Amino acid sequence: MADAAARAFWIASPGHGEIRPEHLPSPSADEVVVRTLYSGVSRGTEALVFQGRVPASEYQRMRAPFQSGDFPAPVKYGYANVGQVEQGPLGLLHQNVFALYPHQTRYVVPAHSVYVLPETVPPQRAVLAANVETAINGLWDARPQIGDRITIVGGGTVGCLVAWLAARIPGCEVELVDINSRRESVAHALGVRFTGCDEASDQRDVIIHASGSAAGLDLALRVAGFEATIVEMSWYGDQAVPIALGEAFHSRRLTLKSSQVGSVAGSQRSRWNTRRRIQLALATLSDPVLDTLITGESEFEALPQVMAALAATPGDTLCHRIRYS
């Protein structure tokens, strides 16, 4: 297996990607060799990384689990990889697995770093696992209650997943808000009410912001009710974002809280670890309605052009899947 051929997507310089050959080491007894079937582009974060917009202060905290290279570039980055085990312990051999690995045709990792897919989850859908994990953590941070009025601002992949999960809490009134009216059909497929920004309901109990824009954060603050919680799930990279802490922010006693998937939400941390959280995310993917969130697919060899296009003009893209032949 030593020096076996593999190919990987690298950000060679900000805004420029390329496919490079990779060396594969011989696996040890407690490692697996995985042949990639699909990977997913986490468009928000990966676009910022592709454009070289990771602040220097976050170079270490923003490292992906199996990242190679350093920010801003050259760097091999990604964390939504689904493949099949070609070599490894008997219990994992030929199993379809998820791993927090970049875009690469084959790779070697410790056996404990892969997660066997539930039988009810096809590999094509499992590329959403990292996004579902983020959505779960965001809801844990928000701590909604039965019957809450919940607004999600931003109908990207994570925002849609948060809305879908929140809508399954008994009695909750869930509203997804986005400037793109074409998100309405996605929201309806997920069983969630959709509104534009001008029609967004006010007096909300929990607001989760995932639009990645200052205007979206401003809207989240405006629709919050008395003593509501606003959870900020957007990551802005090196962008400075103004926030309206005047007006009624203090008189309404609002709570503005950050959420980041790198740490398990504090409310769950004493009982949950990241492995159990990913397993929950994978189990959640058994619902075929989530295929609605995969809006495109490309061949691996086209990834340099695809990533550049998604970073520059994402359009209606939610999750973009990469197919490996």
C-alpha cells in the first residue's frame, strides 16, 4: 500500500485550487484505507477558506481535523467525506463510512476516526453529516422549549437543517426567513413556514442567525421578543460586522450567544462528546426529505473550477456534492 496513488484538492493560493497527487503511507493495524465515494462542499466556510479570508488569529482554531498545510495557502481543507473501507480491521472492512476528511480520492486514517453509516442512510446523503452536526449543536446552544416561537434567519444548508430539526419539537412555531424567495419550495419540502425579510414575524422566543450577513443579524435582533435568545451561527472570517446594541437591545434584555461546532454545546458537554454527536447526526439523515438540500453534483476533477464558482457566485446552491469515479 505504500506510495499508492491518490489525488487531492488543494487551495494553492487564495482563489485558486488544483488537484495534486498524494502519497499514501502503509496503514498500521489500527488504521483504515478509505476509497472516497462522495464529498460535500460546506459552501460558507469553505468559500471563506478558499478566498484566503481566515483571520491570522484563527489559524489554529480553524484547522480541520485532517487538514494539511497552513492558512492561508497552500492548504488541503474539508470535512465532509464519505467512502468505503478498502483495508482495515475486519469489522470495518467494506463498510461505508463518514470521516471529517478533505476532498481526496483515497486516504489513510485511524480506525476510530471513521463512522459507519446506518443502513438507512445512503452514501450520497451522508455528505450532509457535518452540516447536521453543526445544526444540532446550534439548537443545543439555543435551548428551545416546547411551544417556542422560533425564527431561523438564513436559508442556507445549516439554516435549513436547523429549521427542520426545530420543527420536530412539539408545539413550536418555526419560521425560516431568507431574501431568496426560491428557498420557499425547500422550506415547504422540509415542513417549515417560509417568509421574506419584510414579512418576518416579531416577538420571537428563539432566533438563530445563519445568513452570514450583517443585515440578517440586524433582522434577528429586531424580531426578538422580551428576554429572547439570539444564537449567532454565522462565521464571517475576516469581515467586521456592525451590530445594533442600542435602541431596544437592553430594555428587551436580549441574549446574543455564539455557537461553534468545534466544541460540544455547554448544555450537553457533561454527557456528550463529538463522536456521539456525529453518530446522532448520521442517524438523523435517515429521512429522504433531506435530499432536497443537495442541489448539485460535480466530478472530483472539476473541483477547482467548481469551488471558484461557488465562492464567487453561489446562486441557489445549498450543499454541492462531489462524485468520485
